[in-house]
Amino acid sequence: MVVQAIQYSRFGDEEVLDLVNIKSDVLEVNQVRVEVYAVGLNPIDYKTFEGAKPLQFLSFMTKLKQPSRWFESKSSLFPRGVGRDFAGVITEIGEGVSRFAVGDKVFGTIISDPGLGTKRGALATEVCINESGIVLKPEMINMNHAATMGVASLTVGGAFRKIELSSKDVVVISAAAGGIGSIAVQYAVAKGATVIGIARKKNSEYLKSLGAIPVAYEENIQNALLSASAKPITKCLDCYGSDYVKLAFSLGLKGSEIGTLVPSPYVMIRGAQFTGPRHSTYDDFKVLAEMVSDGKVRLNIDQVYDFSLKSVREAYRSLKLGHTRGKKVVKVRG
């Protein structure tokens, strides 16, 4: 069977992406074959195919732990697939699969080594994935919305676990109106925490609707944050990078109280927590799905694109510009 997939054979901007026909993979033990209906896009996608420096730094650190990786040839690195989050229907189950059956509607995410991506990405007409990377799709959620939950569930669940978020905390979240940030806000609110969200001023009402106290980054952020809540700030989750970790330290937080999704030497030196999926568990998939089903978290889609090379390139080009409210989705079928 022929599978259509988005791939790249060198690092670069969205112009390195190609739509290709490839052979269907043979299922391995504990894998399922999923007919993909929708794919949710994440900044980690374009940072990977661009070869972004923070991710290459992580790749370098991985090679220090696994010396054999230094001898990998360029031919073994490329081509690579694109995309992580997806939703679809299981069409085949491999040996050892116990949680799922043919016909199950699922969502999930493809996990890869930092900075490297995978040979096969989610932006394809089908994916083969270990059953530990998927969960049943709640009935009340459509495929497009379900495709936005994979990376978000693991990222938010893992990050808040690492910084030990509790109902007593006042947590600052940067890029709070974005695809990950907007879910992090609602997740923290559902856990009983007080949330201060940093975003553009035009997103203030949106953040209020999610349960956050909005702070516009156009303001004097430090003063605005300190006056936003009657209680002192106790935690920070940086979903953007830049100088937000430095800002968190200036607010008097300790490294153990600061989580960031963007790695850097500064983060390591200062002892802040580079976190996200690396601190997640399988149950994080289920926790977010339950929150969505219970109405505690709503999934916001910024825009839906069709599954063509032109549209996918346009989607990533737009995602890189930032200022999105919610997630961008590629509709593969249905």
C-alpha cells in the first residue's frame, strides 16, 4: 500500500518539505496501524526540520550519553517525517497489542529523540505507532480537535508534575494564548491554582475566558506580574523561551519552581527545569481527555488546512509568526 507523507531531506525552512509517496510500514510488535484523519501542528515540528539551535543542543547532549550516535551518517538521518500529533482510526493491530481493536478511534503523538524527528511523522495518510503512544478518543470530540491533544497533554502534564504545581500555587504562564499555553492555563485552573497568563494585549479577554489573570507583554511585565495577584507568585511555566526564565528568577523564584519548554545553556546553568513530555506518563493522555470530556478544558483551533504541500508549508509559515490563538490543524481525510 502506498502512503502519502510530508518529509524533508535537509534542514531548512518550510520550503524543504516535500509530499512524497512511500511504502506502508510492516507492523512491529505492540504497534497499531492508524488511518490518519487530522494532524495537529506544534512549534517543535518546524524547530526540528529547521535544525533549530536549542534542539541541536539537545541532540548534542543525547550523543554525549550515547557515543555511538556520533557515527551516524547523514544518509541514516534523512529523510525524516514531519509532525507529531494525530487522530484517526485503527485499521490493523500487531502482535502483543492489548489495549485496542480495529475500528477504535484514537489520538496520540509520535515521540522522537530531541532535535532529530522520526523517519515517519504524523503528517501522512497512515502511521504505525506503539500502543503506548495513543489513547481512545472521547466520543464528544471530533477528529480535528482530538488531533490537538497529544503533545499538549504530555507537555502540560509533565511540566506541572516537574514543578509540582498545586492548588495553593500562583503560576505565571508565558505564551498563554497559544496552542500549548491555552491548555496549560485551563489545566492549572482546573487544578485549583491561580493563573497569570502572559500574552498580547488583544488576547486579554480570551485569557480571562480561560480563567487566567491576563498580563500583556507590551507592558512593564515585571511590575504588572507583581501587582496582578494579591498572593505572591510561586511557580512559572515558560512556553515561549526568550527571557521569560530570566524574568522568573527576577521575581524571586528558585530554579525548581521554574519550568521551561525551551532548552538552553542558561536554563541548565541556572538550574531551571527543562521539562515537558520528558517528565510525562501515559496517564497524562487520559487526564487531558477527561478534562475535555468534563468541560474543564476547551480545545481551540486557530485554523484548519488541507493536506497538500502548499497548505502544509503555509500552515508552518503562519505558525512561526506566532500570535496564534489555539492550535493549527491539517485535515488529512474525512
